Amino acid sequence: MPFASLGGSTAPVTARSAETAGATGLRRSIGLVQATALVVGIIIGASIFVQPSEIVRDVPTIAGIFVVWTAAGVLTLAGALICAELSSAFPETGGVYVFLRRTVAPLIAFLWGWAMFWSMHSGIIAAIAMVFGRYVTFFVPGGDIAIRAFAIAAILAVSAVNYVGVQHGGRLQAMFTIGKVAAIALMMAVAFTLGPRPDAATPALAGDGQPLSDGASLTAYVRAIAAGLFAFGGWHMVTYMAGETKDAERTIPRSLVIGIVIVVACYIALNAAYLHVLPLAVVIGSTRVAADASDAVLGGGGAAFVSALVAFSCFGAIAGLVLAGPRVYHSMAADGLIFRWLGVPHARYQTPHRAIALQAVWSCVLVATGSYRALFTRVVYTEWLFFALMAVGLMLVRRRPDYQPTWRMPGYPLVPALFIAGALTVVINQVIDQPGESAMGLGMVLLGIPVYYLWARPNRRPLR
């Protein structure tokens, strides 16, 4: 069996919701609405309010812009379909970690969790919390200390809600997702209904002011699609709570597909709104395209509206991220790959309370020190390397006679093959563009290998 030398196994791989629920001790309280809200709420964070400018710089044509966003959405949907099938086969707390452990190797799964805690997940929480702090200070003026204080307060507040119950965290996420989508819909309605004011000022352009090109190279399209994928980040995290989801074999696949379709529709419509009220050259030069678009329509009140919207959106994304991450660490602890005390559920709340607290502390440290930026930049590309391995794992496990998912993705094997190619393209592009940063990020992940062989592997439990 491939990867056997890394700790693979040929244990039965049938779906076992009831068994898993009993093994983890976590309460199944997440339904379809909460799961879908989690998918939408985590993805729609802060990126969609700034990332369109990055895409337009590489692909400065209206047709090209929508090709990029559609391609990023399709690639994300392909990844979601892969996750959906694997979650129907392995409805266990931990998501991608569980998929990699059961289809590729425990070592690869451990490295995913290792990178998640030290940079990928905790760093994203810290980064979005900092964006939240910046926009809150639009209403409550303050310097860098105030920004960090608001960021830390947001992390601690959301962590406290999730500490006392996943149902409370799920409801909080659903509330913020509904409000966020409603606010975006309002923003689009205003843009398309009113259009730019006749006296709207054109924001100053960044750069050298050279005219726009009529097209873009293939390399530029790849860079732009990678930027779009960043805005779709977090689509897989609902699978982390499979062990706490009602009827996980059906709920997780449905929530992934419904949630991503909603996000793709929101993103394409929001970009259409931006381009409806702003010239391409302005979008390229903008560092806050959503605010500039709102200013063009509403005047001075536009900045306040967008600041409130972005802060609200960021807080909702933090809620989803804080809810998702500890479930991976809980599953790793249950497997003996990290300290087992992290996997003991709270006696009263039945939540992975210690993992939630540890994640909150480390995320706050990253906010306080500012090192989260370097960690995020160096390691974000490795996420897509793991996604490629997840798709490889699906293709490997499909060959096993005991593999019995309750739902199978359409388009197999073409869809996972194209997903692997797309994910590796993102990785290779990052390595070529930033070889130094990429090497440092990969080096940090590889530090987990000796940890695994010296401590984690001797303590791990066999596949349940």
C-alpha cells in the first residue's frame, strides 16, 4: 500500500457516526443551517473587501476578472466535493487531519495539524483579528496598542462563547453569517440602484500611472487565481466539526456545496458592484476597494458603512475560525499525537475546552508580537500542498474494497485530478515568486517530522 512506510493502515474505512460520537465525547448539536453558516461565515472574512484590487492588477480586463473569480470558485468547489465525499466516509472530528491520516499517512496528518497550530490557523485568526481592530478604531480612535487590544478582546470573547458550548458558537456564527450576507446584499443593491454620484471624486492611483494593458499572460492569470483562492480560504473547516454535526454523512456534503455556491454568487456579484461604480484603473490603484466603491455612491458616509461591515464580517470569520481549529487538536490528542489532556472534553460543556484555550492564548501572542504576519506569509502556500495530498488520498482510498462512503462526488476521477493540478500550480507559483519565504515556511513545517518520530509516533493510537 502506498505510504505504508509513513504509518499508513488498511483498517476498515466505513462511515461510523455513532461510534465516533461516543469515542470523542463531544455533543452532536450542529445542524445543516449552522454548518452552512460556518462555511459561508469563515470564507467571507476581510479578503473580498481588499483582494479584488490584487486580481485586477494582474488581469486588468472585465472579462478576465470574472474568469479568475469563476476559476477560483470552481477550484474551491472541487476541493469541497472531495472533502464532502471523505467526510461522508469519515464523519469524525478533525476534518482534513482525519482524511490525511486515514488515506495517506499519520505523519502527513500530524504535519497538517502542526502547521495549523503554529502558523496556518492561529496566524489567520490573528491576522483577521488585527483587521477587525483596525476597522473598529475607525469609530473608537486609537493607535497600534488600541488595534491590538481590540483584536485580542475579539479572540478572547469568541473563544469564551465556544468554550461553553458548540451550539452557542454555532448560533453565533449563524447570526453573523446572516447579518454579513444581508449587509453585502444591501451594499450591492445600493451600488446597482444608485450608481456613482456625479460629483464622486476619483481616488488617487497607486503606481506609475501607466495605461492598462488589453490582456494578461498565463502567469498573470495563475497569480490572480491564487489571489482569488486566498479570498475563498477556509472552505474546508466545517469538516473539522463532523464529530459534533447531526447526521454528518449528509449534513457536511450539503453544507459544503450550498455554502460555496452562496459565496461564489456573493463574490461575483460584489465584484460586479465594484466595477459598476469604479473604473478599472481606480480598482487597480485602490487599497480599500469596498470603501472607495461606497464613497463613490454614498459620499462621506460610505467609509463608515464599509468600516462597520468589514468589522462585522471579520468578527464573524473569527467566530468560525475559533470554532473550527480546536476540533483538529482534539482529534490529534485522542490519537496520541499531541498531549492527551487536550482531548479531554469539558465535564459540563462537552467541548474541547483546553484546545480552545490554548489556541486563544497562542493567537493572542501572535497579535501582541506581530509575528503572525511572517508566519502567515511563509506557510499559507503549504495549505494547498496538503490539499493536493488530500485529493491524492481520495484516489488511493477509492481503490480499497472496504471503502464505503455514503456519498460519492460527481466527476471522479477527472475532478480530483484537475484539483491536484490546480493546487500544485498554486504551490509552484508561490515557490517561484517567493523562494526565500517559501523555503522558510516549508522548513518550519518539516521541523514537525523529528517531533513526530521522537515523541508523537511512539505515543499514537492505532486507527480506531
